Amino acid sequence: MASTNQSPFYQKAEGKYLQATTDEGRITCLENMIKECPKHKSSEKMLKNLTNRLKKLKDGVERRKKSGKSNKSGIKKSEMQCVLVGPPNTGKSGLFKILTGLETKTSLYPFSTTEPKIGTFKFEDAKIQIIDMPSFPNHDRSLINSSDTLIVVVENLKQIVDSEEIISKAIGKRILVYNKEDLLSNEEKRKIEATIKSKFGGCNFILFSEKSLEKINELKEKIFSSFPIIRVYTKEPKKEPSAEPMILNKGSLLKDAVEKIRKGMSGKIKMSRIWGPSSKFGGQVIGLEHKLKDKDIIEFKTE
């Protein structure tokens, strides 16, 4: 990819592109290259090539997401996936154990987690996949960059800055867990909260302590709310709704829910009813284009 007569900013972005090891990283670099590429007739072909390459990379990332595959071999991505990251000895693995109930290696010494560890936990009736990653700098960048949500565990303000530099290319939402709250005075807590709000763009954060689990449900709710999904329950006539919800993207229609159950099934629906937040009244008859909301209950009859 020639950079003749290009600005230093373009050449810098191109150099980073050639060194990038993930598609997400290449996408960021290509976007910068397009931004810095001159917009005149002699550069039209180069700009078109850059734009086409960017589209192909984005399409590839989107296909991986839809197929449920992460970039990390052997780890199948769940419908809701979060990754625990952070510097050594911040209590990351301890938090993993609290959330999942799974034993994981903890130590007073750094880097006791050497491989990603996978678990699940529930918020209400929704299952969320969580992965405990090796501490910085021994992390897997591809898995971090492709995850939906990052839970960044720190114990001081400097670690927030250092962590953000490491995960700057990640596409997922961030939840900052300022751990070991039990070691802080009320005045220290007040100052930390004020600093995070003023210096870190009002990021989504929580002060937390493994020794007091009173905030564990608040943390679970923050994690769940970071996903752009809704829960929809199905029921058969005269029976109770399903115990486990179907997970759908926000903005999904009844047709999307039916097609997720079985492809082509939407063409065989004779009648549908709905209960819940998106209904005007319980048992409302709806069509396939009805927009669903979280905790809706749907019932339908087929031909």
C-alpha cells in the first residue's frame, strides 16, 4: 500500500496498520488512513481501495459476531460475553470466583492466572458468559478487542490510565471496578469518585470490595445493562411462560423471535398474542412487525 506524497499522519497510521495483529486493530488504522488521505482526483483510486478494504474487514468482524465465534480459538462466544481484565493483584480472579462460584487460582504474587478461564453467572434469569483473562501485559488482545463488555478491575487511579492505553482498540463497553473499597476511608472514596467522574469522562464505574458483597447485585445489573439485548419469553396456549428467556437484539420484531425459534416459521404463523411492556393490554393480538420489549411474553399459533 503505497504512501507516496502522503502526510506524516497518514504514514504513521499506515505503519500501525502494517503492524496490527487483529482485524479490529486494522479497522481503526484504516479509518485513520481514510481520514488523512488527500481528497482530490489523483487520490480517488487509493481512497476507493482503502474504503473497500475497510468494508471487507468490518463485514468479516460482523460475520464472526453473528456466528458466535470469537477470535480466541476454543472459546465459543455466548450471546452475552464479558471479559475481566486488569493489572496484576487487583482482585480480578477473586471477583470471577464471587460471580461464578468457580474456584480459580489466586495469589499474593503477580500473574497467577496464566490462561483464560470461562464461567457463567445469572442476572435474574439471564445467563452471562464471563472470562477471567491473564493480567496485563499477558493478556490476549484478540479476545479483549472482540468482547461485548470489558470489566476493568483496578485499585488506584493510575491503573485506570494504564489500562485504557492497553484496551484502547477494544470495541466493547467498559465497566470500571475500583476494587478493595474496604481499605479506603469515606473521604478517600469521595475524592476517588469525584476524580473518576471529572477525569475519565463519567465512565461507568463502581467502588467494590470482595469482603462486602452488598454491591454484587448492582455490579451484575451494570454488566447486564451493558448488552444491547432484550429477554422475551414464549408460551403455549393455557400454559405458563418458558422459564428461560430468548435473547434478542434491542429493536427486534416478533418476526425475528419466531425466526430464531425455527427458520421459515414466520410464514406459518396464524395468530400471535403478547403480554408485557410492549402490549397495550394482556393478550393483545399482534402482527409479525410488532416491536418487542424486554420481558415480553409471546404466544402464537401456526397453520
